[in-house]
Amino acid sequence: MPLLNPLTLLLLPLLTPLVSSSVPADYTNLPSVRPGVFNAQTRIHLTTTVPAVWSALTNFPLYPTWNPFVRSAVVAIPLNSTVPPQYPVEGYHLFLRTQIPALPLPVDETTPDNPLHTQFASENITHVQEELGRLAWAYMAGVVNLALQAERWQAVSDLGNGTVLYESREEFYGPAAVALKALMGKALQESFDAQGLGLKLLLEGGQ
Ligand SMILES: *[C@@H]1O[C@H](CO)[C@@H](O)[C@H](O)[C@H]1NC(C)=O
Ligand SMILES: *[C@@H]1O[C@H](CO)[C@@H](O)[C@H](O)[C@H]1NC(C)=O
Ligand SMILES: *[C@@H]1O[C@H](CO)[C@@H](O)[C@H](O)[C@H]1NC(C)=O
């Protein structure tokens, strides 16, 4: 199943904003969001291309082969039992099985979960902005989870010197976020950093 059609692949280099060569050290391609109770975030430079990072982030079936944080990501259509192609579509839902803190690197599809660190989350895919290199999903509050909201953004930018900036930030809101921060804030932060390092290992290999 091609995840990027040939036309998209052809246009992607044109659509990808090229940040000028004098990029300030604090440059970010993440949108600013309303501050929450806390956030977990990471940023890492990768020696690769924007399409390679975008493809890794949107190829959910391959997550188990490299991602030490999100071990499984399954896309579903709301109120529809048809199994859609497994890439992000705005308004579709995403069911995640995660490890918090992340598994030690490297991982592959055979790496077992640590059952004590396994968490499940249902997300709503809110933004798939390939032309901006941005992807976002929001935690869907369940009946028991009304007290927690969260929104995770990921962004990919070409720094123009053979380096790609990968950024990810999840902002947590609501009364339950206070308890979540105390219980899992540090482990969540480790998981975000680990996903960045997992991407580096995937895309730069043994370099
Ligand atoms: C590329 O540019 C970024 C932003 O200016 C800089 O932080 C980074 O060190 C540069 N990387 C290389 C390999 O030159
Ligand atoms: C379910 O999704 C499929 C694929 O997108 C679509 O063709 C079908 O019409 C949908 N069914 C309903 C009941 O919405
Ligand atoms: C999911 O996100 C879409 C797009 O932002 C929005 O229209 C929809 O209402 C959201 N659905 C849920 C269940 O939050």
C-alpha cells in the first residue's frame, strides 16, 4: 500500500517550506497552543529528508519496528467498522498502545512490551498538514476521563543545511492532568525523547 502517491512525492520537495540558512536556534514549527497544566516535548536534529520523516511518522503499521514509545497505532473511522488505510486522516480515530516510560532502544516488532508500563489511549486525528510538515491528534475524553484533555503536535522542518528538525509536544489540560503530571510527567518526557532517538536510529541507521 503506497503511503504517498507518486504525485505527492513529486510535489513534496516544492511544498515543504525551506527555512532559510540562518535559522535561529529556537526556531519552531509547532503552533503555539493554550498552556496546559504541563507538557512533554522533544526536539532533535536528524540527518535525513523531510519526506523520510513524514513517511515514518504517518506509516502507522511500521511503528512497532522503530518506535519505543508508541508500540501500536491503529486508525479507525468513527461509527464505521470498515478498516481504512493505516495513515492519518483528519477526523479519523487513532487507538494507541504505548510504553511510558519508553522501551530501551533499539526496538523492533518482536520487542515485548513491559506490561507495567503499558498504557492505552484513544485519539482523534485533528490536523494532517503535510504541506506544513505538521500532524496532530487530541486525546478523546471517555466517560471516566472527562477530567483530562491532551493535544499532541508533531512537526518536521527542513533547516536547509542537510538537517531536519523533528519536534513533538503534548500539552495536558484539566484537573486530572495535575495527578498525571505527578504520576507520569517524568516518564512521559522520557518517552517523547525516546521517540526522537528512535527516529534518529531509524533514519540515520548506524551513523
Ligand atoms: C543546521 O542548522 C541548525 C539551525 O541553524 C543548526 O542548529 C545545526 O547545528 C546545523 N547543522 C549542521 C549539521 O550544520
Ligand atoms: C464506512 O467507510 C467506508 C470507507 O471510507 C465508506 O465507503 C462507507 O460509506 C462508510 N459507511 C458508513 C455507514 O458510513
Ligand atoms: C475530531 O476532530 C475533528 C477535526 O478537528 C472534529 O471535527 C471532530 O469533532 C472531532 N471529534 C471528536 C470525537 O472529538
